[in-house]
Amino acid sequence: MACIEARGLRKAYGATVALDGIDLSVETGRILGLIGPNGAGKTTALSAILGLTPYQGELKVLGRDPWRERDELMADVCFIADVAVLPRWMRVSQAVDYVAGVHPRFDRAKAEALLAKTTIKHTSRVRELSKGMVAQLHLALVMAIDARLLVLDEPTLGLDILYRKSFYDTLLNDYFDNSRTIVVTTHQVEEVQHILTDLMFLNRGRIVLNTSMDAFEQRYAEVMVLPEHAAEARALGPLQERQVFGRSLFLFDTVDRDRLAALGEVRTPSIADLFVAVIGADQAEAQRPAA
Amino acid sequence: MSIQTDIDDDLPTLPPRILSKTRPFYWSVRRELWENRSIYVAPAATAAIVLAGLLIGAINLPHHHLVVSMDDSSPGKAAGIPFEAAGAIILIASFVVGFFYCLGALQGERRDRTILFWKSLPVSDLTTVVAKAAIPLVVLPVVTFAVIVVTHLIILAASFVILPMVGFPANAMLTQFPLLTTWVDLIYLLICLSLWHAPIWGWLMLVSGWARRATFLWAVGPPIALTVFERLAFGTHYVDAILRDRFKGALTAAFGSTMDAKGHLHIDADHLDPLKFISSPGLWIGLIVAAGLFAAAVRQRRYRTPI
């Protein structure tokens, strides 16, 4: 059974279409990166998945309708919106007590063990903690919940690079296994590239790319081409060309590796570079009829 | 079907701890008390101020003044004045606390975006709103009762010291102003007020769930506007009368009352009349309206997003 299954998922706020009928299917045990520019519809998609907003179309999360069966669903789904939503007046001990009080799948000992690895004091209020510590606290609470689906919406926003790195490392090493599914949105795509199993680009409410990371690595190639081969490379129809230190970097979609190897050094592009190429092209296309 | 699915099906899923249905409710009420300490701090602080005032007054005021009031035809009534005054002031303070608590109850969590945290946990909107409604309906009356009783006991203890100094036997006061009966009356009054005021709390909660800002203006503006409009357009006072009745009608409904020759209503606070209260249409109409308002507040909690 797919963890998340959507068909024709649509959501409009007045005249603004936030989600324009997307289809998606996320199998259990995957880590999906949902990447898109601001206003692409990422947060709307996550809100629909979490049952925070009504929508049109079909959507099933863990076999349930998230809007109508939200209360039951939330026992199996965890959610970190961004680091700022823990109540600032709350003490760390109160946060642990509260989640232990209301959540049937919360393992208090595990949360305590995770907190013991940090410098967070039980008597501190959230407002007294640094941003990074709040993220650690939230992650400790969430990781102690035996959930099937974890949704992360910009979980590392505003954190320094040490906290960001340890956030994802902890998540991957101490939490993730094949029975769980993670959906993450972030603008810091370079940092999630190595943990994702699937990648989805969203722009203007539509899915513009949907691939597993294995397929991504086979399909896309970045080639550093010497000037004398540049014309030859252009003939192969690259997605994007940019200049770096006097050489041309070409990004190709499904072009034979051997032919590319003849042009220069071939490597897997970063998600960020592909994002710029794909979304940039999509944006340009959107502006053309208007111009 | 994919391989992952098969693995998933074979994995033993941990049996969730069995939580009773009331546990999320209990913890939701606790978290309201953590967040809004004014629920018990404000009535207690009011009591402290009243007590300090009474004490300093008793020392400062010329003693003959006290003696004169004691020599009155009904000394018991005079002895009861500080008790009743303290109780009334604490009661009003609790109402004010409830008023502002309700205005912030559903708006605050949207404004600071913590609603995203609360909603990430398996606590339904209904449980949350009922827990919040329980603050003015149940928790505040209980707190008010406790604070008033403690205040009475402190006044009583002080009276034993002060009254003999002005020549009034303190134990006589107990027989003339029976505290235990007063407390039973107080419990009755608090229950009646809670039920009678339910639509006020419901209205405030709905405004809190709906308004993006200026909850106070949205809460008091429309009722005032309606009153003024009715007066100007039709020259009548029905809205005004309904609003007044909702604030203080509980007293006439819950206690025996007599009409004097001039047509003024006198409430006899010693005469509890539960039958009259239960059979008054105002109570039931109010409860039905309150149920509707709270249901609308639950719907607001479900639909509204962070501000």
C-alpha cells in the first residue's frame, strides 16, 4: 500500500490556484524531497496531506482521507512545520509530559535519551533555548513517536550548518527505517541530496519533475566541456549551459554516457543545478504567453 | 506491489499504549493552565489586594465607626459586609479573567503559529475547544470558590483579633453571619452564573477563532452596534434588555425576589430557588445558543490557518 496516494489534488485560494490537480504516489519506506520555489504549492500540498486544509480531488494518506479522518490519522503521522512553532512559554519537561499525555505511540524513555545527548535542560522554557536547541527538542519529541509518516516543512530554517547536519544525520541514523516514510520540503537542497530516495519538483502548483534518486542519477549528467567541444555539446540539446572558470558546464537529460564522456568529465549534477535548469525553463515558459 | 510493502506488512507494529478517551482532554486543560497562569494568579492577587485594603482600613478607620455599624439593628449583616464585598470583587475579577482568556483562547495559537504544533498531535479540534471552554465554565468557578473561601477564612481570623478590641464579641459574629451557609450559597451562585454566562463564553470563543486581530473590538462592537441601531431605527430596547439579562439575569432567575411598590426588583440572596432557575427559559435558551456558538468555534479551529 502506498503511504500517500493523490489523484487530481487541487486547492485554490480564491482566484489563486495553489495546487493544480497533482497526481502523486509515495510508497512506504521512501524519503521524498518536495522542492520548489516560494509559492509553488509545497506547503499547501503538505497541509492537505496533514488534513489541515480541505481540498478537491482524491487523497489517501495511510489509507485514510486526511481531511475527514484527521483525528485518527494524527496518531500515525508526525509533523515539524519549522523550528518556530513550539510554544515559547512551555518548559521542556512540560513538552515531554504533554506529548506523553496525549500521544498513544510516544516513548518517553526514548525522548529522554535523545534529550540527554543535548545540552537542553528540563527546566528551561522554549523561549530561553537557541533556535538549534528548539529544533533538537522538537526532533527528540517527534523521533520518540512511533509514527508511520513524518512530514518536515522547512525543518532546518534558520539553523546553522552544524545543527542542520546533525538534524539530518540523527534522523537518518536513529529514526528512519523501511517501515517509515518521510516527506521533506526545504530550500537547502544540497544538504538533503544524499538522504533522499525520491525527488519531486513543484512549480506553480504542478509537478514538473518526479523521479527516484536512482533514476535521477542515471538520467541526468553534468559535463565539464572544453571550449573546443562546446558546439558539439550544444548540438546534443542540453537543458542548461553555464560558464565556470572559462569552461562550459552542460546539463543533459537522458543522453548516452559514452557520448558525453568524449566531451569531458561527466558527473551527477546537484539537485540545486537541476532545479535551476528545470524550474527556470518552466518559469520562462509561463511568462512567454504573457509577454 | 513493491518490495517495501511486503517488508512493511511483515514488520511487527508496536501496539500503541491504550490511552483513555479523557486523557487528551485532561492534558489539554493542564496545558491551558500552564499557558494562562492568570486563571489562578489574577483572582488570588485580587484577593490579596482586598485583604490588604480591609486590614489597613480596619486599623486606620476610627473605631467608633465600626462600633456604630455593629450597634445597628442587624449586627450580623454589618459583620457580613467585608465577607460579601471581598467575594463580589473576586467574582468580578474572575469574570474579567474569563473574558480575556476566551478572547485569546483560539486566536493566540494562530498568531504565534503554535497551532501547527498542537495540530501535529492526535488531539481533535473538539477536545481542544471543549478543554478551552472548560476553563471559564468549570475551572474558573472552582478557582473562584477556593480563593473566596480562603479569603473569608483570613478575614475571619483577622476579625477574631480586631473585633474584641472594639468591644464586639467575635464569636457572636459567627452566629449572626453563618459562613458555611454563605459558602453553600456561593457554590449555587457560581453554578448558576457559569450556566447563565455560557453563551457569553461561547461568543467570545467564536470571535477568538474567527478574528485575525482586534478580538476585543469584534467581541463587543457588534452587540453595541445592534443596540444602537435598534434604538435609532425602532426606538426599542430589546437587544439591550437581552444583553443586560445575559450578564446579570442569573441573579433574578436563581434567587427569590420581591417587587417593591415602586416597581424595583429586590433580590433575596438568602432564598435559593433552584426550581425557578431550572425552569427559567433564559437558562435553556442560553445553553442552546452556547452549544451553537461552541460548535461554530470548533469549526473555526478546524478551518482557520495560522495568521
